[in-house]
Amino acid sequence: MRIGVVTFPGSLDDRDAARAVRACGGEAVALWHGDADLKGVDAVILPGGFSYGDYLRCGAIARFAPVMERLIPAARGGLPVLGICNGFQVLTESHLLPGALIRNDHRKFNCVDARLVVENARTAWTSDFTEGQEITIVLKNGEGGYVADERTLDELEGEGRVVFRYAVEPGGRNPNGSYRDIAGITNERGNVVGLMPHPEHAVEQGFGPSLDGRGFFTSVLRHTLESAATA
């Protein structure tokens, strides 16, 4: 299966994402921010980093990149898309996912191993997990606080579109001040997922805190195969 990984000027984790795709059995296809097509890929990853230097707002300029002119309608049509960290920010700026990501409430950059609880194992990117499962993957961001108005938050909760939540001890705080401890969400269809932590840094033994990140990539590969078989 061919998984596209977009590189914007300022992307840092595109090579890591491509490596994760290959480690889990897929073919990684490089997509450049200026590409006019998606090269026939079966899914797309928007990686972490600082696209266009994070000028204006994180992800605000990347949203208008030529490749996004193809990706946005494709995502709305069902193409699986995963936005990791800066990629999540690009997805919210593109209105493929609701809400926004703002400066961490403690005003410091995070670089920690984050414990997450899987809330939704029915998306294209999470079907190899089980709901209630706790996973540990890397979190590294300065603008990772997920925010939205109360109505949007209630809709996300009510529709089961909160995909990951930070595992917080009673009386504790999540790493960045995200409302309702939200670490990742999905769209109504379940093909677009965004999260702040980095699964691509947890796919190989001896590198990263766990192998828990593999589930993202094996999930989308299996989803793609099953979709092809029923087409």
C-alpha cells in the first residue's frame, strides 16, 4: 500500500514518518508541498515540524500549499489522512478537523513520553487498537493545547470523535492544557485523524518509549486492503 508523506518547508519528521510506514509494511511515497497531485497514494500523512516557519500561526500557511488543494477534497471524499503535531495544526487550519492548537499553558516546550488512552478504535488509523487501551508515545510541541468552544467539544464527545485522551492521574494536569485532556480527534467519517503526540517515534525496538506507534500504520494498511477488497 502506498502512503504519501508530505514535506513542507520546515517539516522535521517527514523522514521518520516514511520510515515508520516502511517498518510496518507499507510503501512510503514522498509528496512535496508544491506538488499538483497526490501520485495515486492510498493514504497521506502530514508530519510534524514547523511548516513555513510557523509564521502567522502554526499550519496557517501550509493550509494554502498546492498539495493541499488536492488533499482537502480527497480527504472529504474519504482518503485516510493522519496529521501528527504540526500536521494536526494544518488539519485544523484546513477545517478538516474542528478546533485549534494554541501555546502550551505552561509556556514551555514539551518533550516527554506521553501516556494516552484510546477512546475510539473505529477510525482508519486506530482499528488495530482497543478502546480503553493505554499507549505511550512521544510528545514534543510548544503549541499543543487543543481548544474549541463548548458546543464543539460536546459534539466531539457525543459523537465519539475524541480518539485519544491524555492519561491524567486524579488531580493532575495534562501536558499542554488541552481542553478535556484531548490528545487527538477524528472527523465524522473516521478517515481523518489528528493528534499532537508522535507515533512515528515508537515503531522500532530500541528507539522510543514503546512499539505502540505501530498500530497507527498497521491500522491504515489493513483499512486500505479491506477497502480495496470490497470496492
